Amino acid sequence: MIKKQKLKRILINTNRVFGGRLVNKGDFDFEIDMASKQKKPFKKISHITRAMVSSHSFSDGNKRTAVAAISSELRDAGFNADKKKLVKAIIKMSKDGEGNLTKIEKRLRRCTKK
């Protein structure tokens, strides 16, 4: 399990590559705290996704950061992400402002295979 501070650094540094900066620290900290406590990979990435697509934690690059983070977390857990499906799901969730963790998890599961 990745420690909370390391996960925060990874996400912030990944987002910097996309030209963003942290602007919604409270929601970001809450979601990353919750993500770091999860043992199941889809629960963890659901919190990370919500931080990006619903809370818009960064000034720019939220969706790109979400795709990069989700792909990495899934790969580490032994899953393969269908990148096209994942990108479409992230765009849709962001457009809808999806904040329901159960719905986020279901959408993410549809984008993967073991």
C-alpha cells in the first residue's frame, strides 16, 4: 500500500507535467487520505478519480492526471486498462461532475480486464 504523502507527491508531480497546480487542497487531501486507506485497488482509484473529475483538484490536467494515475494503479494491481475506454469514461465523469464512488468504481471496472 502506497503511503499517503508519497501518493500526494506522485499525483502533484504528474499533474505538473500537464501544466497544472493544486488549487483545491481540501478535497484533494481528503480523497488522497481516503485512497491511501483502501486495500482494494478499485476503491483506491475511485477516490483518486473523484479528486480529479469531481473536485477538480488541479488548475489544469485533471483528466490527464486521472488517466495516468489510474493506469499506473491498475497495472500495479495486475489489471490492464483499455486506454480508449478509460479516457472516454474519465471525460464523461468529468463532464457529469460524477461524485458517487459506487458509480465511479463501476465505470472504472468496465475499462479493465485482469
